[in-house]
Amino acid sequence: MNTPVTLDPQQAGDRLHELTVIDVRTPGEYAGGHIPGALNIPLDQLGRALPEIRAAAGRGEVLVVCASGARSANACRTLAENGVRAATLAGGTGAWATQGNALARPEGGTRAVWGMERQVRLAAGSAVLLGLALGEFVHPAFRLLSAGIAGGLVFSAVTNTCGMAALLAKLPHNRPRQADLETTLARLRGN
């Protein structure tokens, strides 16, 4: 199995012209701003795009990015398990933008949605408040909802996974449209 490599934003910026950049965030996050030239292949579609990514890796180095670096590290591990060497961007697009690098946005007025981390915070906070309110006004047992969310957040932090993000990624505004993914795969084949 190949060991994933990590590039910092400066290293990635210096080599951007020679890298195939794959953004594994949801289409909504991608529309909010991505590294120029990055191709959007959401993490849950990575297996479907594996042949194209393998071919791109045969032509040159592949850089996988996400918002913070966690999903891209997971994607690099998955690719490595399938014999594809890829690097991840340390700190993700957040670090890229913080260092003053430009973010591209799709043309055509694609409406950006909140980043996945922000969506998780909203969903978790809302569920905790709902559990507390129902526990106060309906029945105390509803407070278990808040406790369950808290336990899930602790588990998420310890394991560096997020079940809530996986569920939220399945919402319509976070799902790739079939034609968009096919267009991306065609571009990846042509790189």
C-alpha cells in the first residue's frame, strides 16, 4: 500500500500546473470556492471515479483536497488501498485561502451552500436544543436526544469520522448531479 503524501499550500501552489487536483467536497461546497482547475469528485463517488483517477495518476501526480484536510486524507487512504498514489493538501481549501491564494467559483451562478462542517454544527446544535426543549416541556426522556448528539460528537472527534456529515452529504443540495460527475470524469480522462 502507498503512503499518502501531504503538501502545504505553498508547495501545492508552486506545483499546481503539474498536478491533477481532485476536490472531494460536496458540489455545494465546491461551488462556494475551490482551487483553480480542481475537479469535483465527491468523496462518496470516489470508488466510481477510481479508473479515471488511476489513469490520471499514471500521467502525473494527483492532489486531493477538501475543506480542512480530513476528507482528503481519507480519500488518499482509499486511493492508496487501490494502488493509487495521491497527496493531500494540509489544511485544505481553508488553508489555501488563508495563505492568500485565489479560489475559483463555477460560472453560471451556481448557488453555494454552507460547508459541511457548518452544516454539521447547525444540525447538531439544533438537535441538542430540540432535545432540551422537548425534555423541558414534553417529557424529560427527550433529553436523551441531546445526550446522544453529544456522544456522537465525542465519537466523531475521537475517530476523526462523522456520521452526521455522511448523512447530510446525501441531502439534495449536497449531491452531485449525474451530468456534472460525468462531465468531471470526462475532463479527468482528457487531462
